[in-house]
Amino acid sequence: MKTVPEYFGCMVFDDRIMKARLSGKIYNSLRKTIDEGAKLDISVANAVAEAMKDWAISLGATHFTHWFQPMTGITAEKHDSFISPSPDGGVIMEFSGKELIKGEPDASSFPSGGLRATFEARGYTAWDPTSYAFIKGKTLCIPTAFCSYGGEALDKKTPLLRSMQALNKQALRILRLFGNDSVKCVRTSVGPEQEYFLVDREIYNKRRDLIFTGRTLFGAKPPKGQEMDDHYFGIIKPRVAAYMAELNEELWKLGVLAKTEHNEVAPAQHELAPIYSTTNIATDHNQLTMEIMQKVAEKHGLVCLLHEKPFAGVNGSGKHNNWSIATDTGINLLTPGETPYENAQFLLFLVAVIKAVDDYQDLLRLSVATAGNDHRLGANEAPPAVVSIFLGDELEGVLEAIENNTPYSAAEKTEMKLGVHVLPKFIRDTTDRNRTSPFAFTGNKFEFRMLGSSNSISCANIMLNSAVAESLKIFADRLETAADFDAELHRIIKETIHEHKRIIFNGNGYDDEWIKEATEKRGLLNLRTTPDCMPYLLSKKNVDMLTRHKVFTETELKSRFEIMLENYTKTVGIEARTMTDIAKKEILPAIENYAADVSAAAAKKLAVDPTLTCGYEKGLVKQLSILTDRIAEKAAELDEAIAKSASISDIAEESCYIRDEILPRMSELRIPCDEAETITSAKYWPFPTYGELLFGVR
């Protein structure tokens, strides 16, 4: 039996394989493309394609695909076999550099938001050599970008790569000013923690709401939920442990650095966390992780739920995006250094992030906006919809001292010096202890906690990279023209702290007083729903910044506005139609049957003894009758709202109608249905309860 180091990455065409199968000249040229963005020569592409094909075939692959990430939020692939006809009637296995570099999938049915005309169905995929190819099943998967016939980005990878390029450009300007000429590249790294639920497949198959929408639309609170906190970090059940073991093995084969696994707070909820990777690779790996999670679950008779709020009344699932900046020489730019210039450099990058989050809080919020995440944000396990930064008392004290020109006393009573002189050696591993913060400094990285569990991490990192690039650009523009570098550096740090300290908050993010203070006194945004967020994508400030750094074109931004709102309206529309269907076809008949049998039982009693009152039966039937009337009434109101929504042609107007009219009616329909569940005999209730779902995996 092979050990983990022996089989780790065995299904990946990684650096080890490239060194072994490519000539030194070809390998060095490809590395130059990967590391420095040099143009890829077709002769190099042909050699790489041949080696990649031979390697894949040796591992049983018969097909190849350009693996891409369209605006659906999941991955896409079209498989082509390696076979080509030979003159003798047989076949040979071929794969060219042209096929490696470019594919032409039909783009007609992918979301485009108006980026292409109906007759322009063709789309193009382009190889991303910075993300290793891998084998899944019998198919060689080549990570690619995806664009329209006219060249506009139709995917989530292309803007992510652009944002990484923008941040690299501006960060290098800053480092050169500090005299660092050895760094060739600055990259952002991400470690996305992934939360998920596991439920028994047989139970899942009896819940049409879970099948159609990924979340339960009905369900009374069970006698026990997460009140005892006994599931969190608890002993992992054997069936779940077996699932986790196979999941790790499959991910490790694909080079995914799965590191940590544990039970989360809610019953049936778990978490997997990887080691950090470069952002575009981490994004690819997280998409793979979600896919493999669901596939492995099937093999164990389980279903992996990635919805942000699959169950009301218990914790939902998020995806903490641990983000940092590092040089190709291995220096984390969010770690204080040992010298005066390194400390000043750390502070400059720190305040660049603070400025970015404050200036573009709207972009960060809308980057995580989905119908599912709207249910989660602001609940007890998730940060509020108001974006703020947690720094911790020590770092906040340093910044306050700089702003006010006052001495700072760290634990060792070191007096703080300004400019580029020695800064206090505050504790390096100062970590976040505030689980309510949306954006927390955790030692040498920031943890963006607002992402939902089903989200692609690309959207959040596109906006974060771009916003920080803008801050660094503003700083570099000033420093490059400064007569006195040290004095200007001090001014920038001090001014930035003063102008953006409103975004810093170390307190309880769940406190109503904080929400009031944030919005009324500090002027921060509280964008509670997706329709609230999306108009900000097209605000002049945001369009100017994103186009200035060439992350998006204005046309691409307009398309994403359309796509995200369309996804929101379709998602809630499916949920609403599923609700009325279940209420009318399953819940109402079940209650009616139970009420009829209770009435029949009472009639039998009275036939035997007319002096009996049958108070229990009469009261129960009356209560059930009232509930059936309310359910029928609320279902009819929801049907009416759904019909009206379908008649609204403007996508922004429709999304607001859904937020204001359909979602409230869905909540109104759920209340009597859940109440009916609590008084209807279990054998009559048409589908498994919360108790069965949450505690069904043994």
C-alpha cells in the first residue's frame, strides 16, 4: 500500500512530471511562461501536449477536456478523445499544441448577460499554464479561461487572473521603492475553509425541496438541535470518518492540499480546510473539492449539502477565505519584519488593505451575494452584512499611536518611533478572537468570512485583489514623486489610518447597537440582500477602478450585473414553485388524511358511548382545519405572487419584487406548515423531519 507522499499528486501533470518528461529547454521555457508570464511558443506547446498526452494515456485516460468555470458557479467540460484515424483502418492517439492551447466549446447555453448575440454561439477556452492539468476518471482536464466570440470574459478565471496581474504590478512598484529589486513577482495566496452538511441519501431522496433547491423549505424545529454544542469538534462517526478518509485520498491524488477536518457546530455539519495555494490554483482546487465531496458522498450512501442555509434554526455553512500577499522569494508582506524598512513596509501594505476594504466595501459585499447566502449573513454563525475589519487590540493600538503622534507601549514597553525607524515589536502571532467579524486580521493574513459555502472563491478574490491594487497604486503614485520618501511614507500611513479607521471594529458584530453605529455614525453600508448589493457593481467609482486595472470592461460588468440578478430570481423562483407544489400535493393531503382519521376515531367512540365528549379529537381536528385553511390561503397568495413576478421584464425590478413580495410570502406559508408538522402523527407526515435529517447518519 502506497503512503500519502508516494501517491500525492499522482493524477496531476505537475512540476515533478514536467521535469521528468520534458527536455531541459522545453521545461525552462514553460517555467518562464508560468513564473514570468512570457509568451508561449507553439513548438513548446506541441512538446508539452505530446508529453501530457503520453502521461495521461499511461494512467488510463482516453479523453481530454478544457476544464473551465463559466458564470454558472460550477465547472464545465466537453470531452474529446485522443483518437485519430490511421490509414490501416485503426486509430492513433494524438494531441497537439493547438488543441492544448485553445478549444472551441459552444457558448450558446452559458450565462452571458448580453455579451454575445444569439447567432454568436461560439466560445473559446484558453489554457492557463499556471494551473496544472489533472486526470479525473479517464479524462485529462486542462484548466482554461473561457471567453466569447468577441473576446469578452465569460468565466470567473479570466478576471481573477487579471486581478492578480494588477495587484502584482502595483505591489512591485511599492517594493522597488523600498529598494527590493530581487522580487520578480508578488502573488496572493488563499486557503479556503469549506463547510458542508452530510445527510443520509435514502432520507434525502424523500425530500423534494432538498432535491430541487438544496435546502429545506419546510421543517419544524427538532427536540434537539445544536444547543448542547456537543457536535463541535466531537468524535467523528465511523460512517463520516470513512467518507472523510476517501475524500482526502481522492483530493490528495489531485494535488489538493486537504489538511484539516472536523465536526462543525450544527449536527451533521463538517469542515475541510486546505493548506494555502496561489489564488487561481486555490480557486481551481476549491471547485474540485466541492465536486469530489459530492461524488464521494454518493459512494457512502450520503449526500453532501453545500447550500449556505440548508436547515432553519441551526448554523449555515460558510467558506472562510484566508488571504495573504507574498513575494516569489517567500516573504509574506503581511508579516512584520526584523528591520525598520520591513516594519514600515508591513504597515504600508496593512493600511493599503484597510483602505481597500473601506473604499470598496460594496464590492466585497456583492462579491458574496447569492440567494442562499442572504439567508446566512447576520445569523448566529455568520458575520453581519455590514463589512468591517478586526485588527485586534495590539495592532489597533499601534495605528492609533501613529495617527495621534503618541508613544506606543507594547508588552515590553518599547516606545514607538515613526517614519522608517524601529517600530514596536508587537507580538507577531496576534490572532483573531472575534468570530463575528467579516474581515479579520489573523496573524499574517486576512480572513474574509462572508463567503457562502457554495460560492466560487474567485468573485471575492477578484474584488479584494483589485481593491488592494488600487490602494497600492495611489500610494506608489505619491511615493514615486515625493521629494522626501520617508516623510511621505509617514504621511500616507497616518492619513490612511485617519481617513479609514471607521471600517475598524473589534467588538460584537451581532450587536444591534453596532449595526446602528456602523450605518448611522460611521456611514458604513448595510446591504442585506442581493438586490440591495448589485446596483453598486455599476456605480461610477467601481466601474472606473475595475476598468482602470483592466480587470473587467464596462460591458463585462454590465453582463455580470444581469447574470447575478438573473441567478437570484431563478433560484428563488424555483424555491417558491417547489414550496407551493409540496404544500398542495403533499402537506395538505397528509393533514387532511390525519384529520379525517381522527374524526373517524371520535365517531367510533361516540357510537360506543354517546356520553363521551371527545374533546381531544374535536380540538385537534379544529386546529388542523384552521391550519389547512391558512396553508391553502398562503399557497394561493404565493402562487399569485409568482405569476406576477413572471410578468416583470426588468431584471432589477423583478429581483426587488422577489425580495419584497415573494420571500415574505414563502415565510408566511412555511409557518402554518411547520406548525402542522408538530401536531400531525408522524406516520402521516409526508417526508422526513429535521430530526431524521440532522441525526440520520449513524
